[in-house]
Amino acid sequence: MNPLTSGRLISGRYRLEELLGEGGMGVVWRAYDLELGRLVALKFMRGAALFDSGSVTRFRQEAQALARVQVPHVVQVFEYGADLQAPYIVMELLKGEDLGQRLKRLGRLSPVAAVEVVSQVANALQVAHAAGVVHRDLKPGNIFLAQVGGAEVVKLLDFGVAKLVDDTLATDATQTSELMGVPHYMSPEHTHSAKHVDGRTDLWALAVILYRALTGERPFDGESVADLIFNIRFAELVPPSRVDSSLPRGFDGFFAKALARAPDERFQSGEEFAVAAARALMNAGPRPLAGSTRPRRSRVWAGVGLGLLLLPALAIGSVAVLEPSPSAAGPSLTSGAAIASEPPPPEALAPPPESPPAAVPSASALPKPMPVGTLVKAPRKLAPAAQATTHPASPGPVRLKVDY
């Protein structure tokens, strides 16, 4: 294939304008569609991947996977083709930054903002899994925070190692012994083999992403890939409240289930995951005793959590066309309700007993979900005492790699 350069015409229709990104196996260009008069993104295979039949198969399956999942929270694919025997995918052009870039810039997110992001991803996964698509490479770099019509919309990217469950349309090019994806976000079963995993491995990865966004740390780490995989399989999970006591206590129980080693003990769907994350945000645990010196920053997030239940991700399964507008950003979530203990009566000789945990509403008592595409803007304020962490730079694309 001739070198890709600005101004080159692809298949007589797409004029290349600017290189947006590149890796060991592919490149992405901004291009102009001469037929429809619009800007698009073109993803090309390149290098040795062009001569590897498994890589070519996975590239075609990425286009098939994207075409199957018609939901506003997955990047849209317009066309799959080849130019001088080099395959390419034409996709919608997005403006914004990925979650990995935002976490590097901010360190971590507020609980409201973090749950808003993963709830939209859970929406996308619910539709993808129902369509027989398992992503298998979920990580912050594949979650794009796009600016659409003045609102921020979460878009799931890069289905390059996705598994298509329906073998009548495609065959999984992954060998049983291969580990495809980024080790930090792999489920225990994924560390054994990528071939036989199901949608619950994506939900594990999403839980790791949420833990990282809330605490600034990953739940499992290691000095080497071998150490990391061992810890994923066997290490004890540190509850997020022990990393940062200001986080709602409901997240401790949430992650105990979301990161259970046995797939059957985890959340079984994107819908279940999103509802549980919203409830965890509401549940701050027991109130402190009167006169307690517990820091004021450990306030109850109940008011914020109730607003979050209006997130579009809770309208799981909807595939309505997204029509965002600045005026449809939803109610403000900038204020939370702080609950204080009442003072004991003067005749009391002992401190009042600790109040029981806040009751968690049943699913039937939850507010009616809003349609997909209606965004609730989250505050961009960092969680208290947030500490940005640094991580080693990602190596080039390999079958088993360590990424941010």
C-alpha cells in the first residue's frame, strides 16, 4: 500500500486531512467524505498486521461488532472497505478526550461524575451483550467523552478484539491460549483465556475502571505482569472506603460483588450493574454519633444519588436516536444532602446509639428512568484529597500489554 499522506483520496471518496493517532497495527485519520460532504474518521490496518490472517479477521469483526450495536453510547460505523488491498473502517468523527486522558489530567473523578460515566458504558454493554458482542478490551482509553451539541456523551470505542458470539456471522480469531487485552482490567477467567469469556468479563473491567476513577488507584496491581495476574486471581480486595473515607460506604458492598472471583457471583447484566452503582452512591452508611469527630467531608451523598438515578444509562435497552441540546442537560447535581445527628436529651447518661444504615429503596421504588441520550451534567470538582498517580508509559500494541 502506498504511504498514507494528507490529500490522498481513498476509494475515490474519502480525502485524508490529518493523522489523529497511530499504533503498531493501525492508524486513524480525519478525512472528508466527498459524497456526503462531512468529516469522518478512517481507521486503517498497517505494517505486519496486513499479512496476518488473524489480525485481518479481527479487523473485519470490529466493523461487524460496531454495526451490530446500534446505541448512542457506541461509536457509529459507516462503512468497511479496502484500498489497494488494505482494509479500513469509516466511523463517526468524535471531539473530546478519552477517560484515560481525563484521569491522567485530574487524578480521579467525583463519585457522581464517575458513576455517570460507567452507567452510560453499562448501557452500551447491555445492548452489545444482547447482540452477541463481548468487548474484551475495556479500559479508560476505550471510553471516549465526546462533546455533542454542547453536552458530554460517553462513547465506547475499539472493538478490535471483540468476540462475536454468533459464529454464523463470524469466527473468533483468538486462540485458546491467547490473552487479548490489558492485564489490569482482565477478569480472573480472562487471565486464563480470552476465548471462552462472556459479557461478565466486561462488567468486571468496568468495575475496575470505576474503582480507579473513584480512588485514584487500581484494585489490583503488581510489579510485573505475573504478579498482577496472581493478585487478580487471589489478592484480597481493599474496600474503597479504606482508600478514601469520604467515599459513600455503599461502594464497599458494590465492589465486593462486582469484583467477585466467580462470574456467577457478580452482576449479570449492564442494567443490574448501573442500578447497583446508583444505589451505592446513595448509601453512605451509618450516621456518626453526636459529638463525633468524624470529618465533615464524609457527608451523605443521598441527595446527589437520587438525582443520579435519572441518568440515561438506567434506561437500559433503549436505542433511541440521540438528540442532545444544551437545554436538555438535566437537573443540577451540585448539591448533596448532609444528614446530621440530633443531640441527645439532657437527661441522657450515655451517648445515643448509632443509627442503622440508610435504607436502600427497592427497584420498584426507583424513579422512572429517562430516555437514553438525556445527560445529567456532573460537577467536575475533584474528590477531597485526590492525589494524581503516575503510571509507566504504555508499550506498543502487543497481545499482552500494560496500559494506563
